[in-house]
Amino acid sequence: MKKWFAVIGDPIEHSKSPTMHTAWFEEMAIDAAYIPLHVSADNLATAVTALKTLGASGWNVTIPHKTAIIPFLDELDELAEKMGAVNTVVRTAMGTLKGYNTDGVGFVRSLEEAVGTAHKDKPILLIGAGGAARGIAFAMQQQGYMNITIANRTVANAQAIVDEMGVGCAISLTEAEERLADFAVLVQMTSAGLATGSFAMPFSLERLTKGAIVADIVYNPLMTPFLQAAKAQGATIVTGLGMFVHQGAIAFEHWLGRYPNTNSMIVQLQAQLGGQE
Ligand code: ATR
């Protein structure tokens, strides 16, 4: 029987996941479909029941359901449990639902694909301490990045993540700006990438070292104000597009046991999103 998958969220129109997974099914000659489903917070319980009844093999979960979906699942992967957030649901052979979070590992793969692994022991600055930042901090720790500092407007939120990780340190945005030359890799994970105006930058990058690597997790726009400023300082930049494609590829692998072609997808989506890095 034809398999089918979905992404549930509110809003959902902007999601590139249906285009990406459908292209992979075609490329790999897999008889399956992937559809966007607009599910409001009030309808989450009925939507999960419907997805089960109608035989979805799995689905992605996006804002605002990543945490709210957890009570409806039978089992959680270790990283999803630590993050308290799920972006991928797999219906197992037994018919039970298992939740994964592929965002953080997707980010690490994208970073390593872009710049290799030579920076694993170097000082890393994560900027932001929201849901996305939490996922990336835990995934980086799990993948062997040990020298992590988290900077955030509300230092207590960064400290909470550091306490849970058991390593690293939490600092303010001002301190991060002052100590910028200490860090080899910066990852921008606040809502600033999406913003315009005064909050478009969490802080100035004037003190950035030449040769630093600067990543943003936002992929639309591809060149966030933070990345533009980093590029102007001579940094190597990593857009959020690779993270998006790899989180989808890891979900795909959980569902179908094969890893799709991420390189050609990054090129295709880059063209759709307006060009070069
Ligand atoms: P997400 O799930 O995308 O990570 P979130 O959980 O709402 O979103 O987190 C947003 C992040 O952006 C937080 O680090 C937040 O800082 P606080 O913990 O201090 O709230 C940061 N952020 C949002 N607006 C900001 C602003 N105007 N200035 C600085 N940081 C901001």
C-alpha cells in the first residue's frame, strides 16, 4: 500500500518540507506521499487520532506542537526526551508512536558538512537559550563538542541549559560581544534572524576574529542580518538551510531506513530561496 507522511503545524503554508520529501520520494522511486496539514493547538488530540486511524506512517511536527505532542506518544528517543520537544513521529511496526528530535543533530551534520570537524575542541559560542538553542546545545554535547558557552539576553535561561548539560558556561549578550575574539564558532539561535529593525542583531560583530565560523539556524531569509555582518568581517558563514535539509533527511531515514541526497536538495532550495550563500 502507498505510504503517506505529513507535517502538522500552525501556520503551515510556508513549510518547505512537503516539496523536499516529495522530491526525495521521486528521486528514490519510493511510492509515498507527504502532505502539509494545518492543525491548530485546539485540534492536536483529534489530529493525532486521525493520523493514526488513517494510517500515516509518520509525520513531522512544527510550531506550536513540538512539546504539546509528547503526551500523545508512546515512546521518546533519548535526545527528544532531553530536549522536551519532538519534530518527528514514527509509527513503529507494532503500531505505537515514537517521537524523535532531529533538529539538533541536523544542525551538527550541516555544520560539519560545511566546515568539517576540526573545530570540535575549540570554544563555541551559542547565542540564544530558547527551544531551538536547547536542542542544538544537547546535540552538540552528544556529538562531542565540549567547549560550549551559551550567551542569552536572560542569562538564567542559558544557565538552566548549562546546568542540565553539566558543562559549559552562561554569559550575557554584552559579555559575549566583549569576548567575541575568544570564540572560533558562533551559532545564532535567537529569533533575531527572523527579525528586522533594532533586534535584527543580538550584538555587534566588530570584535569577531578573522577566520571565525558563523552559523545561523534561520534559513528564510538565507542571508540573515547576522550572517551578512559576519561575512563583512571575513567570517566563514553557514546558513540555516543545511540544518533544515538534514533534519528532514534524518526524519526520512527514521521512516524509510535510507538517507536521501542532501547536497542536491540544498542546491535546489538555495535557488528557490534566492541564491548564493
Ligand atoms: P525558539 O523556539 O525559536 O528557540 P524561543 O524559545 O521563543 O524560540 O527563544 C527565543 C530566543 O530569542 C531566546 O533566547 C530569547 O531570549 P530570552 O531567553 O532572553 O527571552 C531570544 N530573544 C527573543 N527576543 C529577543 C530580543 N529582543 N533581544 C534579545 N534576545 C531575544
